[in-house]
Amino acid sequence: MTELFMLDVPENTSIVAVADKDAAVTVDRVGPYFRISSESAIVIDRRATGCRHAVWYSSVAGLVGSRITQWDKDAMRIEPI
């Protein structure tokens, strides 16, 4: 299971919205965080989010059973360990 946590703040909602469009991804809440999870890799296209780089590179609050394999100006890819 791949799990990514993001703080529920207005700056991160567009990232969560793009992730939620993927049918293989589940988005729910745990306390003040969005939990984005999937049985496989999670891939989020930065340009689709409309995020500026500062928001993009500060959006990840935590991972469970996962690792970041790509986090650049194009996309974020989280894969299970």
C-alpha cells in the first residue's frame, strides 16, 4: 500500500484534487491531513495542479510504506517500498 499525507490547507487542495481523479487512488482524511493512498504507485502531474514550485516542494507531510521516486518540476511519484 502506498500512502502519502498532506496537510489540509488551501494551498494543497489542488494537488489532492488531481490525485483524486485517478480511479486507483483513494483520498480521505486523518485528523488535519489528507491521506492519499493506492495499491500501486501514486503519480501527480504538477502542471495539472497549477501549484507554484514553493507549494509543490513543501506539500508532503509524511509517507507510510512508501518512498518518493520522483519529485521534480514535472511530477511527483510515490511508490510502495
